[in-house]
Amino acid sequence: MKPITVAESPVVPNPNGLDAHRLFASPLVEVVHIHLPAGHALVRHASPVDTLFYIITGTATIESDAGRVQAEAGTLVPHPKDTFHRVRNETGNRLEFLVVKTPRPDRPPRMAEPG
């Protein structure tokens, strides 16, 4: 057993150019920590596996083909696979959240068409 910190975790290359760190990965699960600056949003995409969003700090707006929710710190939002979504920080405050994908994806997400 070994504690894992964001600072020591590898940066995950992403189309958003964000501060994203892979905290843990195994065949069964992947955990990524994301810092989303005020006024920013992830690129709309669909993950090939079920995804859980856990809000650590701030308030996230999660827009999806499955609906739209606002989630504050301490909230877990499950999201179904193959459903387009994005996370937005519509506030002037810091937003940090975990993305937990299970099982770990074996292919990249599908990106939405621009526009």
C-alpha cells in the first residue's frame, strides 16, 4: 500500500490542454484528477466505459445527452458509457474533480463534431 499524490502522478495528455493527472490505473479502473479553471469546459466527448465524476472543490456543470446537472463538492455523478458529455466550470472559482472510469478504457473517447 502506497499513498498517491497529484503532484507525483503523471500528466495525462488530453485534447483540452488541462492539468490532468492519472492517479491510478489497472485493467479494472482508471482514476484521473482534473483541475478545470474558471470559465473553462472539457471538449464534448463520449467515453467507451461508464464514468463517475466526483467533485472535490467547486461546482461543476455536467452537460450530457442524458441531461444536465450541477454538482457541488462532495457529490458523485455517475454517467453512462457511449453518451456524449462535457464538464464546465461556469463559476469564478476553482474546480477540481476525479474522473473514475470502469473498466479502464481500451480505446480513446469519441470526440463530438465541432460546431
